[in-house]
Amino acid sequence: MRAVLAIVLVLAAVPAWSQDAVPPAPYAYRQLPDPAQEARAHDLMVTLRCLKCQSQTIADSDAPMAGDMRHQVRVRIARGEDPAAIRAWMMERYGDYVSYAPQVSRTTWPLFAGPLALLAIAGLLLWRRLGRKWS
């Protein structure tokens, strides 16, 4: 029974080992030769969230996934793509959560409407409570 459990644990760990064995993408840790392009890439990278770290930008994270995302940003900037188009592509590929500046959309509107609704309900309750005392 222990042998079966050991085999299962080893097989479950193989994908993690293989991920670390993959070399980083060429532009994961290397800047673009053109300083203007690198500046545009960096300006975009500081607005995108690392999906693995979730509290760091892809510019600050050392996670392999963030390196791949930095590579994609730099390659697309080098091709001459607009940073807004790259952001849209990243959000399409990884979801709205990748952006530190989320946009109101079909899937994110509750995040924007929820706090406003709670504030309105609290204001209504406070108005009703204080209105009775002054009447």
C-alpha cells in the first residue's frame, strides 16, 4: 500500500519538476535593445498581475509564468503592437484578473456595482434610523 502511495506522489510531482526544467523564454529576463520599446514594455508590465504570485506585477515577479508573460509583452512590443492591444490580448488569454486596472464588462460589473449597492443600502438604513429620531 505504501509503495502505491509513493508511486502516486512521485507521478503527481513530475509536472512540477518538468516546469522548472524548462529554460526561461529569451526575453523573460533580458531587456529589449531599443530603450524606448523597453520603456513601453515596462510601463505595460507594471500594470499586469502575476497569476501565480497574485500580489506582484509581472515586472517584479520571479515566477516562471511571469517570465513567460514578460517575454510575450516584449516580443509584441518589438513587433510594433500597441500596448492597449497587448493588454487586451493578455486579458483575453488569462482573464480580467491579470489587469490591475479592470474594466467594466459582462463578467466584472458585480465587482463595481456590489459596493455601490451596499453603500446605498447602508445610507438608506442610516437615513431611516436617524429620520425616526428627529421626527
